[in-house]
Amino acid sequence: MEFRIERSALTDAVSWAARVLPVRSPVPVLGGLLLDTEGGGEAGRLRISGLDYEASARIDVDAEVVRPGKVLVMGRRLLDICKVLPEGPVECAVEGSRFTVSGDGARFGLSVLPLDDYPALPALPQVRGAVDAELFAAAVAEVAVAAGRDDTLPALTGIRLGLDGDTMTLAATDRYRFAVRTLPWKATGPGEAADVIVSARRLTEIARSLGRSGPVSVALDAGSAGFEHAGTRTTVRLLEGRLPRHEKLFAMADPAVAVVDRARLTEAVKRVSVVADGDSPVQMTFSRADASVLLRAGYEDDVASQRLPAALEGAEELTVAFNPGYLADALASFDEPSLRLLLLGAGQRAMITDGAGTDTHRHLLMSVKPQLA
């Protein structure tokens, strides 16, 4: 095997495939990346693949192939080498039991791993349709903040991926908050439907890496999800179980509605939370007469407050309180200029949506008992 490629292209490809490599594995070859070249001359292609027990990644890039072939090398070591290579063209070749990488006078040699011990990459599941890459990445980021971190409850560490007609629904909850985002997608055929759970960490990594534009093919079967975009392909094993349905939980009868500036509220929450010890809440008192919201946090002598403009409908005055971290996460997941807060009262559910009321992105929080007089 021998090929030439630009250092930046090689680094990007190796970095993309190495995302799925396990940090530690009892099976040494799973720490490897498989490099496979085909074709000849400037029309050649380099394919780099990696996998662990939960996910796989594959990327195809252009390369000048001198001698086609395959080689398996330690992926993270190859990535470290790529990061320090000089800019410009890089020559790579298998020389005996070594894989050499050289460019602009720098030369590295890596031991090769046994190809016969490397498992085959899983096939891409059945393609169900396509979604816009940028929109999908943004939607995943918006709901992932609500996913659980407790591995003893695996389903709650995932994101629900629901497909129904021309609508994709992403949802996540850790039992204390619940985020839902709907977005359009193009199904391969009529009646396409699915309801699965994908690891929030894995799906976030995948969505970030897929690119900024163009369609992403979404593939699903009984045990895995796959995503393909612009020469990249990745699969991830599904999580078992189901998330609780959100429809009834999100139905709120006659709530008070407050409209606030998102950026100013976000900064105010960060500011007053400085004196909030542990999980002590941030209290918000909305006043219709003053057209304002007063944020307060802290106890005894260590207190902070800030008043902001806010419109309130459905009540003359209403006080709610939230875990400051959960509230900050929820606000940061939106990028609209203004937000609507649907409020039922202290200790009850509260819904955050965009100020235009489109309801494509909704974040539910449980308010807690206010602790400031």
C-alpha cells in the first residue's frame, strides 16, 4: 500500500473516524483504524474506518493511490502524528511490518496490527429518509441538554428519535426536565414510521461531525441507527427501553404566559446564580402591573437580584423558582430573540418555547418551592 494526500485532508479524516474508538479495550485491534485504498493515481480513494462495541465510523476521501492495499494501525497514535505533521502533501506506505507517514522532512513509523483479527464493520441499516444536516445538528443539541447522565437508567441517557410521515421528533428527559424538538424530514416512502432511542452522547457526536449542509440519510433497523452524509457513514447501537410520552405532560390548561427577552434573561440567571449555593433555586416573580420579572437568589446576607422587562398574561402576579443549572441549560438551548414561559404556579410544570409560539422546540421544567420571602 502507498498513497499521497494533503495533511489537512488526512488529519480531518483520521479525526472523524477516531471518534468511535474506545478509550480502553480488552481487544487491542479495536483501538485500530483500518485504512483501505482503491483505484489508481489521482482518481484513487482512501477509506478510513473505526469501530467499537457500540458504534462504527467510515469516511471516504480523495487520495493519489500508488499501490492499493489495506493496513490496520493504532488510531489515536495515528491521529497524534497527523496533528504534528508539517502542512502540505503527505506520503504514506506500508513497508514490511511498518506503516510510514512522511512529509516535508518529517517521518514516522507505526507498527501494523493483524488484519485477520479485525471484525467487519456493521452494514448500514435500511435507509428511511433524509434530513437537513444543519437543522438536524441544531435539533440534537437543543434536546441533548435534558438527557440523563445516570448509566443505571440507560434509556434516560438517550434521545428518542421518532419518525412519523414528514415529521421527525427528537426528545430527551432525565425525569426533572423534558425537551422536545420537531423538524421536517423527507421519508423514502409513504407511511414511514419509527420510534427508537439513541445514546445522547453518541448522537451529539454524530450530529456535530456530519457537516454544515446537505442531506443526511437516516437509516434504522431493530438494533441500530445509521447516518450517511457527504462521504461519511456512521452507525450506533440503539438503547433498549422507551422514554415516557410527552403529549399529556406537555398539555397545560390555562397557564399564565410570560414573554421575556432571551439574551437578557439568560445573562440575569447566570448573574444571580453566583450566590446560589448548590442547587438552591433562582426565584422569578412576574408582575403584570410592572410589566417585569424580578429574579432573586441566595439566602440571608448573600443575595442577588435583578429586574427585567417581561409581559405577563393570565395572572396579576406569579412566583416560580427553578434549579439554576436546569434553567440555564434550557435557556441556552434556544436562539430566538424572545421566549414564552407557560406557567402553572410554584411547584408545578413550566414550559419554555420560542417567543413566536411555533412550538417546534419545547422545554419542560418542574418549578420548585420558592424559598425567599
